[in-house]
Amino acid sequence: MHRHGMVFEELAVEVMAELPSDEARREVLALVELVRADPRAWPDVRDPGSVEEIREAFGWRCWIQYMPHAGAIEVREIGWSG
């Protein structure tokens, strides 16, 4: 799944499809937009020695794990607790 400045990995696309409502999808996409605007504002959670920059951002009922790229983010995983 591709949106302007965003790439969603297969697992993230599957989770988006399984979210319980349109409201849930809007909440996740709002967090993704917030992250895309300032991708390095969220903590880097990569394992020691890893070369991939992996960050996590948290919303009210959701979280995402992503990798910042020049002008874009790659959403690797989405979590929902609502």
C-alpha cells in the first residue's frame, strides 16, 4: 500500500484491513500523518548493532513501528488496543 510519502509493509496492510471500524483506520492514519511530518521526533528502538533505523510512535489506542527514509516513512507494523 502506498500513500504520498508513506509505504505500508504487508503486515501493516493486513492489520489496517482488520481494524474494527473506519474510526480506527482514521486514528491510525492520523498517527501516520503526524509521524510523516516529523519522523525523527519519536524514539529509535532498534536493537544494538542494527543498521536499520526503526522507530515507534504511539497514539491514544494505536501504535506504529516505522523506518524513516528521505522524505517518507515505511510503516512496518501497526498495533491496535481499542
